[in-house]
Amino acid sequence: MAYSVPDLGYAFDALEPHIDAKTMEIHHDKHHAAYVTNLNAALEDTGIGDQPIEQLIANLDQVPDDKRTAVRNNGGGHANHTLFWEIMAPGGASEPSGAVASAIEGLGGLDTVKEAVNDAGVKRFGSGWAWVVRAGDGVEITSTPNQDSPVMDGKTPILGIDVWEHAYYLNYQNRRPDYLAAWWNVVNWDVVGAKFDAAKG
């Protein structure tokens, strides 16, 4: 079973003005597609490419040594971007509710969480991601380099922001803080809440 790029599920321009259509098109159709192509190539003839991507990257020691870096980078890229497209889906709740809202309140409320996530994203040197992961009945903020995923550390992400330049450069150039601030306008909290509910505490 080869991995594949999931359909975006909404138009490239659906997140404008916060994320422009050209960035979405290149990001989804080129960058994500490249991760999937490279991942499938790395897994060819290994016999381990028939499992959910989260399971694969959570158990990288099963990957042959000479393939592990490629699977880590490209498998992480596939998993991270798949979540990214889902949580930005337009038309959902603009604020958290239910259990995830209670978890966010436990960290001081939504504004506090936004500030902490943005800070993690700004301080991530080079390329990487800023995350909200489930931690027991609550959440915690973390960040990872490159295409590493919290899944690799046994954690379940419910929200992640791509801070690679390809995610924002056409519109924001070097202004990563502006991109991070604008990004919260496109979060679909219905999806984030469902991911929190489904995650293991």
C-alpha cells in the first residue's frame, strides 16, 4: 500500500486573506506531494509501508538503518501536513468548546495558549513546527525541528502550525510572527476538538 496525498477538501483560496491560494496550491500539490513520493520510494521493498503513517513514524526502529532518515523526514512531512490541512478546514467553529476548551483553560485560556504556541513557532530556529498536544486531560505546547512529529515521542498532536518558510513566504516573507498571528483565523476548532477527544490522554 503506497501512501498518498489526501485531498485538500476545500478550495485553495478558502483560507484567504490569511493564507493565499498560491501558497496553498504549492504547499499541498508540490511540497506535500514530494514528501509522499520520497516516502514511498524509501519504503519500496521494505515490507513495512502498509501501516498508518502515525504508526510508522512512532516506530522508526523498525525501518532499515539506510532508510530511516528518509522515512523520518518524509513520513513526518506526510503526517504533519495531513493534520495541518484538516485543522485549517474552513467553516467550523472559530473558538474551542467542550473538553478541548476545558483543557485550554487549564493552561490559562485561549489567548495564553495562542501566545505560547506563537512563541514556540517564532523561537523554532530554521524550519519546524509548533504544536498543541494532548497531555492527560489537558494539553501542552511543544515544537519540533524539520518534519519531526510529536508522535515520534509518543505524544498525540491535536493542532500544529507549519513554520517552514514554504508555508508563508509568498505572503509574509520573513515576517513569521505576522503569519503565526494570522493563522489562528483559519483554525477549525470542531476538528481540533474531535482530535482531542479521540487522542489518548
